[in-house]
Amino acid sequence: MSRNINGEGSIYQRKVGRWIAAAYVPVVGGGIRRQPVYAKTRAEASNKLRELVDRAQKNVPMPPPRLTLAAYLEVAGPRQAARAGDHLAGP
């Protein structure tokens, strides 16, 4: 089994068979936290880990786990708020 270098994240399997990918990502308000994502297959976990690491390298903060839509739009800025408003308005 090979080891990952710092910042690459990790992938492991739980006893129930689900795969977990985890990486340290920046969070809204500053700081970093370990963010796990769950998947059914190792390949799917690897893809999700790649997305997490790319997001961390671009320094895009993750929202807190219990963030309301209004609070997210306040933090995300006007561009994201406009996109979310378009999505919520419907066709």
C-alpha cells in the first residue's frame, strides 16, 4: 500500500463496505477542517477526493455543515446569489 504525500487526502473502506475519501479543506470564516465524502466504490471515492483536493488548492472555502441558504448567499457574494436566485426561480 502506498502512502500519500501531505495534502493529497486519504481513501479508506469502512467495515460496512462504504468508501470514505477525506481531505483538509478551507472553511468559510478562515481555518481548515477535514472533510469526509462517502461513496459506494473506490473509483467514485477517488473522483470525489480529486474534487475536494482541487477545491482546496483553489482555496475555495467549504460552507459550514449547518449553513442556511440565506447565510450562504450572504457569504458567497453577489455572483453566487444571482446564480442561486435563478435556480430557485425555476423555469
